[in-house]
Amino acid sequence: MFPSHKQSLSEPWSRLSQCSTLQAAVEQVAEIYEFQWHPYFLWMRTIGVDRKQFVRSQIPFQYAVESFSHAFIAVFDRAELNQHQAAEAVPAELSSNTPNPPQLAFQRCLRTLEPRIPLSPTCPLDITAANRSILNHCLTQSVESGAAMLGMIEYLYVDISATISQIIQQRNWADPNSDFYYMIHEALEINPSRDLLTLANRAWRNPETRPQVAQSLMLGAQYLWEMYDGLYPE
């Protein structure tokens, strides 16, 4: 599935490098990928969707949360270390079968909604493919390109979290005073997004590397869109 307006992605991509600032480019990508119109969120808004269905649909996203943290490590390590050292460090962490703190936090929040539901299904192919593409990009492309991709994903996910939080609150699925993941994500993740985009801005200011950053912004949004394709119940 592609963005709901069926707009060709080649034209926006070519125009993206013409934006005066990186922030303007990020906002333009967000307009192209309007997640409120993704089939998953249209499905979630339907009256017939109950809390258990929602939690079941979100369970596979724990693998995305886990993978995002490895990609963040790859980018921020490479910003300070040489590429060879960072590329060796990240796969070593990926070999662990123990859920990392972000994944555990996500699992706790799902269990807040449905305490008895099992949380370890097979990861859908859509999410697996996107996870690997994101991590490979962060390991093999420039630090700034990796930061642009992750910064775009985080920027979009702030609004996604707010949308999910609003629906949950409207349907009284969780205590408004609880530390439910989606209710706090909007406040907690703005700074990481800014840090990533600040790092990416170094390459955006250079006309020669700006197209690569623009491509990374679009790819980040596309991979996140495809992840939600994997969550959508067919």
C-alpha cells in the first residue's frame, strides 16, 4: 500500500532537495505520508474495533521498537567512532535474545491494556523487511543519511502516537493517568527527533550531499508506512 492520495513519489522526491531548510523538507514528507489516512488507522477508527483487536494488531510492532533502538545506536556510535568499530558493535548487540528496554516498555504498555494476551508471535515479513532496510541504511550510508531517516521516522511517530493515544482515551481503553506508552511517547521522543535532524542538517547544508539526505527522509517515511501495512489486519 502507498500513501492514500496515490501521488507519484518521484516528483516530491525531486522537489524535496529544493526546500530551503531541512525542517521544511521534513514537513513536506509528512504531508506526502499522511498516516491518518493509512488503512491501519482507518481500520482502527471503525466502531467495531475493540481493545483486544487493537492490542493484537500492535504486538508485531514490538520488533520495530527493538530494531529502532539498534539503528539509533548505529547512528550515534558512528557519529563519534569510526565506521568499522560501530559496524562491529551493533551486530553483537543484535545477537542477544533479551528484549531491550524500549521493547520491554512497549510490551508493558500493551499488557496494561490486555494483561493475558501473548506477546511473542512471528514478526510479519513487512516489519522484518523494513527493520533490516533501516538498520542496513544506518550502517552503510553516511551518518547524516542514517540520522535523517531515523529523524523522519521519529517525527512521524510523534503524531502517530498522539493519534493512537487519542483513540484509546476516547474509548476509555486505559487510565488517562497511567504511564501508557502512547500517552508519553509524544513528549519523550521530540528531543531524539531534534537531535537526529540536527545531525542530518550538516549534510543538508551541502548541495552535494543534500539529495542523499532527501532520499533518506523519503525512505524513512516509506519504511514506516510499510510497517503499518504489516499491522493492518487483512
